[in-house]
Amino acid sequence: MKQFLITAAGVFAGLMIFLIGVPIVLISMAAGAAGPAPVPQRTVLELDLRDPLTDQSPQNPFAGIGRRSQSVMAIVEGLRRAASDDRIKGVLVRLPEDGLEPGMADEIRLAIKQFRASGKPVIAHSQGLYPAGVITATYMVGASADELWMQPGASFQVTGIASEDLFLKRFFDRYEVKPNFEQRQEYKNAVNGFLQDDYTPAHREAQLSWMTSVYQSGLAAVAADRKLDADVLRTRLEAGPYLAEEALRERLIDRLGHVREAQLSLLRRAGEDAELVEFEDYAHGRRDRRRAGPTIAVIEGEGPIVTGRDGTANPFAGGSTIYSDDVADAFHAAIRAKDVKAIVFRVNSPGGSDTASEQILSAIRAAKAAGKPVVVSMGTYAASGGYWVASEASHIVAEPTTLTGSIGVFGGKFAVGPALARYGVDMRQLEVGSTYAGAFGLGQEFTPEERAAFSRWMDRIYETFVTRVSAGRKLPPERVREIARGRVWTGAQALRLGLVDELGGFYQAVDRAKVLAKIEGEPHLRRIGPSASPFQALERMLGVQASSARTLAAAAWVFGDPRAERILDELAQARLREQGATVLAPMPLP
């Protein structure tokens, strides 16, 4: 009887999950698996850059639920497809009011220019540009269009870029918090906010250097696109801020008008009965189908680099992390795939674990040893651990404003015991074995012996990093040490130093991979990675096995709900694609 009640309770709980939670999830699966909505024969796409941007699409299929966001990679690929799609007659780009990340802006600018090369018009529209973030990057994207419009009376405040940092040393001194950190070397400034009350000379030099490089790169791109002398452009911009009407007189924009006027202008050019379609709807309509012929594998990594696998229990989480097991597995899958001739590794990471970075680098070596060249495409960031994983690639392509390098290491702890003691809280510690076993206790600062041991360990990691870069870039270790020292470089600076091979975006990396692999014709791009399938994501959310998730889904058919039956059909197709089957078109639905 007891077992019966337990079983009945389990069945009831499962039914509650099914009746309340599963319909939402199943509908989301169906939306993701459904075929693309028909595109009108005369279409103008509206690309809204005011929504949050990531470099890459989230690995989790449910991460976008409840939020509007899109990825730079989806934008680049969508624009490339739209350029050759006869139904697409033009694009309207809605600009944000604040700054875009420079590397993202570089990639989108290249994609817009490639789209314009098809002869189709692009209008960028702004309702105001304000000095927040790298506003010159947003202006650069707008300037890459055929026409840059602004709403009448809007603010045009593109006068430069600024960066503000917090320094907590005096606060820590006041409350007796003791930051104990080691840096390799003086330009590794990630912890300076804890140790200093102002910029050190090295910190100031490095930060102004990359900021100046980003600023000059943006100005050069705008000057080229708007056919203005770079010095004249800079003088006009820095004489601002302006109202839209003043910016028009200074030839900094092309037209005044509200968003609806810009939309109608493009629709009239597109022809009778033209319709406006959201870019995201168009971009997500494409399927990455397998086909015969040479393939270039695309492996993506965005966020901090850590060891392990993506085991998040929240399928709706939108954060990005590079898990070394997952990325290494993707490389080995590409190695095993006989039709894969080369690999493009898209990296957008500020760094992370040296151990995790080394694991990914080992997988890259294995791919090269198997005769499959690896080309790294750098996004906004590929610094520290992000550069470690790229260092031995066959070829590195960076955006002019990519922040890379940062060949260095830091680590340490906060000793909060003295601060807590002020409030009557005492921390005590016991250890067995070496005294270093308790070195990272938070109750007290490093002893001289502990700091010396920790310092030696940091030196070894730094030297390993230098060795990896020296081998991968074919530079003498002494030269690497000169340009390393923890310093961040932009892509343009890194090219001159030999840290990267080429400036460009994702498709420049694809072109290079094609050359290295001696591929004739247009290669197929196949994404290989740890993206969770709908069933896997449902499994994580419900805390059940995938087979149980499918059993719950099958109950929808038992209950005879026509909507549920349709969803199951969609899921069946999604499952076939997941298993590698060729599904050329959506199967007929009842």
C-alpha cells in the first residue's frame, strides 16, 4: 500500500509538472523547431541593435525566453544570406543610443558593407547618440549604411570615449580588508582596483593606449565610409555635442526623419506591396543542414573559460561560459568527422582558468596534427586565457578593436579577518601538513613563506603562457616577454606585434580556413558544439532523464490534444536533426 501511495504521488506530481510546466516548454520547442515563416516577395528587414547583443547565440535553446536579444554571429550570417536572397530589397538598422562593444561593431560594419555590395540599400536610423560606452562604435555602424538618418531634435554626442574605474584601496584600508594579490607583470591590471587608489603609470599607459587605438580605428572607418578627411572628421566630432540639425549641417549625418519615414522610404524603393519583417525572424529561419562536400567546422566559445561541462540546472539561464570539456569534445568531434577539412574557432572571452585554457589548446594541437587547420576568429575579447587558447592556431584573425594579448596572470585572496574582528567576529584556522595548506584562508594575510611559495607558482604559470605564445607565434621567448607583461593590445596593435595574422571578421577567418585546407568552391559551414537539445534542456529543468521527458511529452498524444500532437511532430523532426538525419523541409503537419 505504501509503495502504491508513493507511486501515485509520483504520478500526480508528474502530471502537475506536465499540465503546468511542460506546455510552455513544448511550445517553445515547437517554435524553435518550426520551419521559417514565409518571406514576402518584396521584403525590407528591420535590424534592431537596441536589443542586448551577444557575440554568439546561446547554447541553451530556452535562454532567450522572456528577453529580446540577438547575437552578432546571427546578424552576420543573416545579412550574408539576405544579400543573395532576391526577396530581400533592403535593410533598416535601428541604432542604440549608447555605445556598442567595438569588436561587435566592427563585425556588423563588415556585414553591412558586404550586404551593400549586392546593390541593396541600407538605412541606419538613430533617435540619439549619447556619450555612454564606446559611442564612436555605434556611430561607425551607422556610417557604414548608405544613409544615416536622425530623428529631428535628437542629440548627437559623439565626442570621444571615456573609461571610469573604481579604486578601493582607501576603503579597504579604512575597514582593514587586506587584499593579497600577485600580478605577472606590471600591466596585468585586473586587480589594481583592489591594490591602488589611482592608476599606476603602467595601468594608465596601457589603458590609454588601447582606448586611443579603438578611437582612431573607429574614426578611420567612419572617415572612409563617409568620404571625409580623418582630421576634419575628428575636429567636427570633438567640437560637439550637436543637435541632429547641426550634425546634418556638419555632414555628420545624411537626413532628418522619424523612424516611420525611414521605413516608408525603404518600402517605396522595394516596390509595391513590400513588407517590413523583423531581422530576427528572418535570420532564425535558416537551418544548418548537412550536405555532401567539404565542410568547415565552426566551434564557438563565449565568456570566461572554466574546467568541466555545462551542467547548469537552469535551462533559462542566459549567461555564457566556455567549458573546457565541452569545447575539447567539439574539437575531437570535428577531428573524427571525415568531411570536415578545417575548423574555425570563434573566441569571445576575457580569459579564465589556465588549466581549462591548456585543455582547449591541447585539442587544437590534436586537430592540427590530424591535418585539419584551425583558424581563430576573435570577437570583442580574446585576452589572457582567451589568447592562450588561440596562441597555437594555424592562423589568427582579429577585429581592429579586438582586445587581445594580456599575456599574464594574477591571483590571490582577500584577508578579511582584521575587518571582521572590528565587529566582534573572529576567524581561526587549523591545518594538517604543510602550512601552505591554509595559505588561502581568509582570516589573515599571507605569511612571507606562503607568499614566496605562491609567487613561485605564479611565475611558473606565467612562463608556461610565454612558452605557449613563443611556440605558437614562432617568436623568441625574450620577445614575447617584452610584449607580454600582462598588457592588453587591440587587434590593430597585435597585428604589428605579430600576435595575430590578419584583421577582419568571421568570414575572413572562413576564407583563410578554406585556403589552408585547399578547399575549392563554397564550403559548407557546420556548427559543432555543446548546444543542448530541447530534450536535454527539458531534462535539466525537470530533473529527470531524457527518456522520462519524452514519456511526459508522449502523454500529450495520449490525451488527444491536437496542439500537443502537432508539437510532438515538430519534436520528432528536431530529434532527427539532432541525430544527424537530413530533413530537407518541414514534414507536413495535420
